[in-house]
Amino acid sequence: MLVKSRSRKIDVALALVTRAWNDLCRTNGLEARALPTVVTALKPHRDARKSGVYRLAGVGEGGASVIAKRCVPETARLERDVYERVLPAIGMPALRCYGCLGEADGEFSWLFLQDAGDGKLLDSDQDLAAAWLARPHADAATLVDVVPLPQRGAEHYREHLEFAMMILDELRTHRGAAGDQDAVALRALKQGMRTLETSWSAIATTCASSPRSLVHGDFVAKNIRRIATPTSDGIVALDWETAGWGPIAADLPQWIPRPPRKPHKPQRWSGTVGLDVYAAHARGAWDGRRRQDLERLAAVGTILRCVTGIRWGLEQVRAGGTVKSMERLRWFAEELPHAIAAVGC
């Protein structure tokens, strides 16, 4: 069997994935499957990461690939509930879940899913994303608290804010400035977080006025795939580990348009959801509400996504990080003041 990895750093799970798949097949009575012809580490599981993702070629139905995700048990249960209990109940296309298997020590679990392929959305697909997102927001509202998903209200994001501020203090006090550009970004992030802390009641009030339903929490290009259906092109969402019940704001961020890094190539979808298309497909969930209410909710959603993105980026930097992690934080340092201004904090 050929094994490929996209990183030279130590992957703590690459050697475990084939055995985990075989154990799942035996435990769940799945048909005997051949060994994967290739195992590709899409996201190597390193010590500083909470999860790893692998593609197993040739073991799915008709020789298709299967995606194996190694993560903490809580995440595996959450994602499995979304794939098996929530999305099918509202008639939404969902990836097949082959099953979930816990490791012997209970620290990690393996989740095995249908491979959605590599068809990521382009900027020209913004309306397709908006129309898709409106459906779970509208239709899953009847399942709130019926299926036990985590609560993703304003308090959840306030905890992210507090944790991010703690890490910021740590980095600036104990590690010093890695460079002038990085130091400026960390100071800007700290200033923005303090502004949010003192104005959080306004954000919480906006969230409380929002329809409450299924939220993905990380509705961005890397977690969406374009698929072909019998009647038209469609999409599926993956990586539901930040999902839960809460205000729909976090799925509606409005990011500042930026020039493409490679002008000669099609532009990747930025994650901004077109509000007009979204509202038109929300099936009554937005009836009787003003356009300006939706715009404010989306502005608050930008803040919520900034807060979680900053927290995750800071955790990566604290754990040893990468140049890419700090680049992402500098991007948030530029984005956050605009998001705060849009809400009027």
C-alpha cells in the first residue's frame, strides 16, 4: 500500500488510519473492504492539532474514496448527529456516514465519511451558497433542542473572546514580539477585543433577536463542495464540528472584498453570503423582518467569525504555529475594525 503525506512533520495518526477503518468494518458488519490503495493525509494530525483528516482510496462503494477524520469524541458525535439525524430530517443532501469508532484510550475517535471530492466554490457561486444556506436555517428550526447539539449563542462566542484575550496576553508577555509586523497585529487585535468586551451586550441583544436554528459556524470555501445532482449542480457542507443551535448570524459574515492573489485564476468564494438571495430562499424565516435587521445580523456575524478565527489562530501560534497562522491573524487585525464599525460598537 502506498502512503502519501503532504508534510514532513510527524503525523501521529497516519499509521493508525487503515487499522481503524478495518476495525470499523468488522465492528459495524460492513462488507469486507479492500485495503486502501493510497492513504493521503489531507490534514496531518500533529501534536498541536485537535484533529487529522485522511483520504482512503478505493475502499468506498464502487471503489470510491472514504474520508477518515480523527478527532475528540465530542466532535465525532456532533458531526455524526448532523449527518445522520439533522440533515436527512430536513431533506438536505448530506455525506454518507460509514460510522464512528473510538480509540481504546478514549482520547480520540475516528469518523468515516463519503468523500465529497475537491470541487470547491468560486466567487461566482456566491448565490448558490446563499440559497443552500437558507434551507437549513429555515427548515431545521423545528428541530432546535430535539436533537442534542451544542448551544452556539452569544455566550458561546463570549467564551471564545475571553480565551483569545488570555492567549494574547500570554503571547505578548512571555514570547515577546516575533517581528514588528506581528507585534503591530497583536496590539491591534488586543485593542479590538477590548472594544468588543465593553460592547458585548449590544452583540448579545442582536443575537437574541435572531431566528434560532442550525448553524454551521465555519461556512467557508474549505468546508463546502460543489456536487452534481440528477437535476442541477448543488453543494454539500462538511466539517460540522463548530455546528449547533443558535442565532444564524455566524453563517452570514460580510467580508471586505480583496484583490485576488492570482488574478489569472478563477477567484475562490470568499465566504460572504449574498443577503438578497439568502432572504429570498429562507422560506418565511425572514418574513416580516426588515432588510436592515438582516444587515445588522450579518454584521454581528462577521464579528462572531472574527472572534472564533482569532482564537483558533492564536492557539496555533501559541503551540508553535506557522507563518500561515500569523498571516491569518494579520488579516483579522485588518478585518476586525471594519466589522466593529459596521455594528457601531
